[in-house]
Amino acid sequence: MDATPAEFFYRLPAPASGLRPGAHRGQGGDGGLEFRGHADWLRAPDARRLDLRATLRDPFQRWQVRLHSPPRAQTVWLVADVSGSMAFGAPRPKLALLADFASSLAWSAWRTGDPFGCVACDDRVREDLLWPPAHQAGRALELGARLHALQPVGHGSRALAQAAAVTGRGRALLFLASDFHVPLEELRGWLSAFAAHWVVPVVLWDQREFEPGGRAGLLPLVDAESGERRLLWWRPALRARWAQAAHERREALKAVFAQARLRPLFIEERFDADAVTRYFVQG
């Protein structure tokens, strides 16, 4: 993977809380271009920003000073599920979708001026994919290459909530990427663990998970998490039940995310950077 990753636009749901200069609307500070309100002279004694009209409107006849916020940078995290089920998919596994998204996210964060960090988990936090936040252009290509070459070794994603200890309590824009094939109660635990951050759930799915190909007859299946193999008598009635189960699972995930005031981003079959931009623009 040597091409420049696709770039997408993202925005924060509230003013950035970072300290370093950046591209997002900030909170606090002075000397910026974005007007955020007025303060009386005793709180902000800056003659350059005196506002005569606001002073005349003040019922207490206090000198009013305009306050402006400088643009700030905001830390961006990717918390990724790299468990066994992420190896499923044809012709490209879900890990390839994750790699494309991760590379694009790291590149977009660098272009925006935000520090980017990554932590990946299966049954444990993966030390080989643990990167503290930094502003480095080379991370995009390297992360994409590592994920493309990754061979999952853990069956489950039980350690995902432990990533909260890595991301810390300082607020960040956090992309939680997984297929979310876990019990809903476990998913609620994940969301609770990352409650300090602005979370964007990224749901990576493959159509064949819910619509296996082939005609009626015996269909060999492999559980991507446990590796268990079994034969299934594939028939039209079962196909309809699987399609209904897929719809119900999607709606159940949406409901859990809605309870946490989150809106999921579904990425299925292929990664489209423009679709990610539309997610933020239309949200």
C-alpha cells in the first residue's frame, strides 16, 4: 500500500478542548478570530477589543470587551477490533475495510493538524498496534500496511473496554471500529467505558455474513470467533430468516447507540471516504 490514502472531513460536536493550535473551533483563550461573547473590562482588560455598542447596551454601564477563541487541535483515537470475526469477508475481509478506514483516518487527522493515536484489541490489548497520539504523516501508510497484513490470533474482543485505560480521560474524538458481533449488554459496557470521549461507532460488515451464497443444500459454515465448524441445510425459508435477523441486528445496534446519543457509521463491502464526510456533514 503506497498510494496516498483517501481524505475525509470530520468535525467535532462541541468546541475543541486541546491546547495546541489547530483547525477546530476552540473553547477559551483569546487572540483568535471566532467571536464567542463579551466580558466586562475587569475580567478582560484589552483596549483593542472594546465594543462600544455592547457597552451602551449594558444596563450596568460597564465597559464591554469582545472575546475571541483561537482554533484548536483535538486528539483523534482509533480503537479497533481485530478479533477473529474481522478476518471474515469475501472477496475482501473486514480487516481490509478496517485497514482502508484506519489509513484514511490517520491521514485525515494529519491533514487537519490533529494528533492521532491507535489501540487495537482482541482478547487482549495488542502491543504491536498501540500507538500514542502524535502528529505524523507516515502513520497513515504504516498503519494501513500493518492491518492489511494482520493475521488475527485472538478469537474474541473482550479486551476492547480495556482500551479506555489507554485513551485516558482527556476528551478526544474516538472512532470505535468493530463488527459489533457481541451481546448488546457487552456493547453497552464498551460505550460506558468510552463515555468521556466523543465516540463515533464504525460498524464494519460483510454482506455474506447475513446472506450466504449458494443454492439449497448442505452449506458448510465456520464460526469466525471460535473456529467451530458445522453443516447447515440451506433452504429458502432459512435464507429469509437470516435476512430478517440481519435487519433486526441493525435496528438493535441503532437502538443501543441511540440510547447513548450516538449515530453509527456503517461501512459495508468497501470503504468510501466521501460517505464518511457525508456522515459528518449531514449529522
